[in-house]
Amino acid sequence: MSLRDRLSEDLKHAMKARDQLRMDVIRMIKAAVLNKEVEIKKDLDDAEMSRIMTTMIKQRRESVEQYEKGNRSELAAKERQEISIIESYLPKALTQEELAQVVENVIRETGAASLKDMGAVMKAVMSRLGSQPVDGKQVSDLVRAKLL
């Protein structure tokens, strides 16, 4: 079952169960995907949809930080619930060790030796990870540490 079909089915189930939060989050995901499809004028595959959801998670994590700074714990809790719902549609995230292993393999394969090669390594790592939900900053920090 494709990610798009799964979202539609889950939306139907959430409507039947009257789960307002899940309905809102699924609609938000579908709207973000539709906006991107209109922007690039083509249908998205599961990997591209996963990248959009990874961005949504990152935005919510930033919101949680801001809400906690502003002593708005109820809004931070709602954002955390949204994060967990979005994460349920993404493949399992790599551990720090698995990510480090991928970076080391790419560095070895590309023959990268200095920070000048960082762009090529980043591009290869991100393409190899495909639909895996990863934080680009985390990958960048790992690559930089390995190339220093």
C-alpha cells in the first residue's frame, strides 16, 4: 500500500472514530503534499512525501522549543502528539551509529579527504538514505567531523 493510500485509509478511520487530532494531522500532511505537487507540477512518490513529512516534524520540534520557552506546555504537548502521528507514517529512523556507518562508507567510496569534498559526500549520503527520515544538520555535522 502506498503512503498516499495509507493516508486516505487512515483519514477515513479517524473520521469514523471521531479522532479530531489525527484527522487534522492527516489533512495537514495531505495539504502539504498537494501544495508541493502543484508547485513542481508532478505527483510525488513515497520518498518525496517522506521528505515533506520530515520537514513537518522539524517545524513542530522548533515549535515545541518555542512553546516551552514561553511556558505554554499545553501547546507543546499538542505539537508532540502531532510529531508522533507524523512519525508513524515514516520509515524507522536510523540510529546515530548506523548513520555514522553510512557516512564512513560514502567517504571511503568517494575517496574524500578534506572539507572541500564535503558537498559531494553530503549529496551521496543523502541520496543513499533516500526516504529515510534524517536531519540534514546531523548528517552535515557527522561528515564534517569525519573529514577534519
